[in-house]
Amino acid sequence: MVVRTFLRAARGRASRRGSRRPERRVVRRSIHAGLMSSLISVAGLIGRSVRDQHGAEVGRVRDVVIRWEDATYPAVSGLVVAVGRRSAFVAGASIESITAAGVRLRSTKVDLRDFVPREGEVALARHVIDHQLVDVDGVRVVRASDLYLAPLGDAVRLVGVDVGMQTLVRRLGPARLRSIPTPTRVIDWAAIQPLRTPGASVRLADAHVGLRRLRPAELAGLLEDLGRSQRQGLLDALHPEQAAEALEELNDDDRELLLRELPVRQAADLLAGMAPDEAADILRDLDREDRDALLAALQPETADELSMLLSFHEDTAGAAMTTVLVLVAPSQTVHDAVVALRAIAEDRNDVDGVLVVDAEGRLIDDISLFELLTAPADIAIGELIAAPLPVTVRPDDSLATAVRSLVDNRGSSIVVVDQDRRPVGRILADDVIDALLDDHRLPQVVRAIS
């Protein structure tokens, strides 16, 4: 029965890991119906006349400039205007109106200096149209066929992105049709995570709030769909811990490719944010030169820990264990143990309990989190020690031996100790499944424990 339960869990994990694709969410945002009639196509606006307050043509629109961090719907902060052979900049304050037919200025004053984006500014036609974006609500990567502006409040703002093929055809058609919006597949800009692109001055400071709600597997799916520079842009927009968790969910080939693409320092930072056993698995798959470069870029303590894990053969318990441990003495209280757990909250997924050790560091007992939760805070840990003693394995024991011990113990983890019975790691059930599925060794191990 235990073996069947273990197999069901493994197969379920295999199904999820095999596709790396969560089901697409059905939540969608669409442009408010009231704005549809006032949409202005950015692609259609390019090449349109820019006229002064008297109606005389000053130049033609070359690009539309916004600031990402201006608001949920960024306001147009200016235009790049072709004046003769120059690309002049017209500030938003100088613009009287923007319509699908063209632009009207409040004066004839135009900055004839070549346009250079300021910090946080981006030119929409150059850096967003035909580039990849992340649709956070739909959990997918989209390519912007066009962008739509609309009067909103006291400004003209970016309100939507068109991802339809019909729009691409319209842009290739006659000039008289290019400015007519064809919003068959428009996504509300509030659902979009823009990404840093080559040559753009913008550096995203904060991730879209929707990105923070995505599961690691969903983020991994997005990373697999993005091009090289956009992958780096998405990683830049994520919290380091979230980026590390997404990296753990990538398949081996994509993960190795991504690490090779990133600067060594950034790749090392990602590894440092991962569970030690996961980081060691990734390093084990790299060639020696890349592995040594990443280890050299890590903090010495982290590098030593990962080097220790790498010293174990991949078929052993040592290769599958996590080194995140909470050690307490029998004389300490339950409250002390809880404080120690809070100190490693970021590694909570790798903690299954606290280990009670004697003065020499030898294992006495393994106290589960449930036991701690239900015990009075002021009692000594020693009062929770009870038979049976925890089952353990050695780092050089085979993975099959570790699985057999885990099944026989009917627990969710097993402690790894050295020859003097000092704890050196813990093997969690999901780590065992990961190791077996990644190396296609599940059938052999199941035969060994049956």
C-alpha cells in the first residue's frame, strides 16, 4: 500500500514535471467598451502629420514615448517627430491633441536636438511593438502586433496591446487603412508585464503585481517561451527568491541554456537563492569549466556547501539530501525551536522538523513540526523525546536504500547522518521523487523496495 501511494505521488509529479505547463488561467481582461471607439493605433499614428496651432505641418510622428512607471496606464510623455532629417522631441506639455488623424501642438516650439530617452522612458514603436510581453492574467507570452492609446482622465494613455494576426495584415496594407484600429484581440495594459529590451533605457524597478501571484511552474513556462533578452528581462523583474524557484522548475536543457546566457554573477545569485540540493543538481549537469566559474562567484560558505553535495555520487543519499537543518539541544525550549525556525523562514519548504542533538552534536531525536505546534512553548525539548528513535541513512548509502528506509518509516523525510551519527542533511519525499524522475530510475528503485 505504501509503495502504491508513493508511485501515485511520483506519477502525479511526473505528469506535472513532464509538461512544465500549468493549465492556462481563464481570467482575462479586455478593454472597457467605452474606450473602444476612441482607440488610437500607435502603429497607425507613425508617419502622421504633426501640426502647430495654426495648422502648419511641423513634421511627422516617428514614435510615441511613455514612462513605464507613470501609472497602471502610462501617459504619453512626448513624441519623437521627424523634422527634416532630424528626430526631434516634443514634450507632452506641448501637445494639444492626439487623434488617429494626427497630432496638433500648442505652439511651434520643437526641441531640434536628437531624441535621447531619459531614465524610465521607452519608445513604443521601437521597443514594444513586435516585441514579446507577458500577459500575466493569461499566463502566456504574447507579441505586440500594435498598441492602443486612448484619452483617459487628463491625458492620452497607453491602454491596450493588440496580439491579433489581423492587425499585422492591416499594418502591411494601404496607408489609409493602417490607422484604423482592428481590436479583435486586445489585452488590457493593466494585465501586461513589459520586459527590458535591447537598446531600451528602461529598467523595470518592480514586477507587475500579477507576476507575484504566479506559481513557479507558471513562471518557468513563460521563461521557456521567451527569447534570450526577454528571459533576462523577466528574471530582472522578479524577486530573487521567485526567480530561483522558477529556475528550479525549468527542464534541464532550458535551465542549462538560461544559466549560460546570464552573466556569471547573476547566475550565481540565482543558484544561491535555491535549495542547496537543487542547486547542486544543476551544477552537476554543467561542464566543469562552467561549474567552476559559478562556484568561484558564490560566497565561500555557499560554495563549500555545494561542493560537498557535488562530492557525492548522484545515485547516493548524499546527492538527494538538503543541508537545511534546525538543530536544538534537549535543554532548549519549544519557544527556542520556533525562534530557530523563524530564522530560516525562506527555506521553509526544506524543513520537515527540528533535530535534537547531544553536546557532541549526535542525533537523539527528530521532532516533527506538528509536535512543536501542539506542545506548550515553555517546556524543554527533552520532554518531547520519545521512542522510536529516528531512522537514518548515511550519505554514501544508495538512493534505493534511502527510499526503502523512507517507505518503511512511513514518514515524509529521513535524516542523513555521518559515521558518528551527526546530522548532515535530510531527504524529503519530494526530493526522492525528483531524483528518480530526473534520472528515469523509478522502476528500478520500486523493484528494490517491493
